[in-house]
Amino acid sequence: MDAVEEKITDSKREVDNHIQKHETCIQELQKQITDLNVKLHFVEDEVASNGDNRKWTDIVNQVVDSKLEVVSADINMVEQSIEETRKKAQEARDKEDRRNNIVLFKVPEHEPGSYEEIIKHDCDYFLVLCNEALGLDLTREDVKRVQRLGRRSDTPRPVLVQLSSGTLKNHIMATTPALRRSDKFGHIVVSHDMTKAEREQCKQLSTEAKQREIQEGSGEFIYRVRGQPGEMKIVRLRKRQ
């Protein structure tokens, strides 16, 4: 009997537990139904107060359109983010391609002739400039490529020089102030091979440097743009007497 009574007690306890769970579920459903009715009445009151006789389908369409506008705005933000990332990646690749390059301006052009003759003339000119004006012992093995930029005109085209390493390029750039002391090469300008974004930044800084020099007034200082492409800044230098 004790075993039977124990089973009956266990069964009763299990039934009570199921009943309790069902009652909890029913209460939750009743609460959800009540909340839904409140919301429906609220919408009905809003429609009535606004004198809006539109069908429910119109109201639903308006809500859907609103949601679509939000989704469309999110899509536009994602597309803009992708485009910005693409531009940054392209800028990084472009910058890496130019890492070992310099550009020379005002280099006299060889008379029209074969491509090989023109390249040899420009390469020899660059090597002599480095050896005589900058004091650098460069050879043809240090020069990977030489190219004139643009079409031939009345003024000499810039010369692009690709060097064997970024270290050599930076060393050349660091010694270019010596050109001012050269009678033969003093008119030559040497620049980094910059990307479009870097050229725009350099141009803006150069304009600002000129404005600062005008505002200085004393005439004792000059303002110049210095630094690596993408990291350029304006520096103030005392004018040489």
C-alpha cells in the first residue's frame, strides 16, 4: 500500500505541475491579447482623431514604406562605407607603387630621336646630377626605370625615376638642398612621386605657406612644405642673408 500511495502522490504532483504550467501559459496569452487590444484601440483612436478614413491596408502600406526608407538609408550607408574602403585601398596601392620613385623637373630634353637614346640621355643626366651635385655614387643598377611624363611641348616634361629601393630614394630626397649650391643643376627641382590625394594636400599646404609668409611681414622668415607624402607640414625657416 505504501508503494501505491507513493505512486499516487507522485502522479498527483506531476498533474499539479502540468496544471500550473498551463495556467502560466494561459495567463501569458491573456496578457498578450490584452496588450494587443490596447494597441489596436490606440490606433483606432488615432485614426478617428485625425479624421482619417483610410483603409487598414493604407495604414499598413504607410508603415511598410517607412520601414523601407529606413532600410534604404542603411543600404546607402553600407554602400558609402564600401566605396570609402575601396578608395582607401586604391590609394594605398597607388602609394606603394610610387614608393621608390622621384620626379625631376626642368631637366633639358634630348632632341627627338629613338626611345633608347632619349632614355639614355635622361638616365645619364640623373646620374651626373647625383654624383656631382649631391655627392652620391649611383650607378645604372640603382635606376630601375626612367620615363618622361606627358607629351612633348615647348617646356621640358617631368622625368620619372624609379630607384632600386625606398631607402635610396629617401637618401636622395634628403640631399636635394645641395642642388641650390650647384651652378649646373641649381634650377632642377626634385619631388616625391605623389598620388593625386597627396598632390592636392601638398598644393593646399603650399598655398597656406605663401599666405603665412605674406602675413609674417618681418621678412626674416620663409615658410616651406616639408615631410613625406601624406605626412607633410609647414615649417618656418630663417631666411638666409
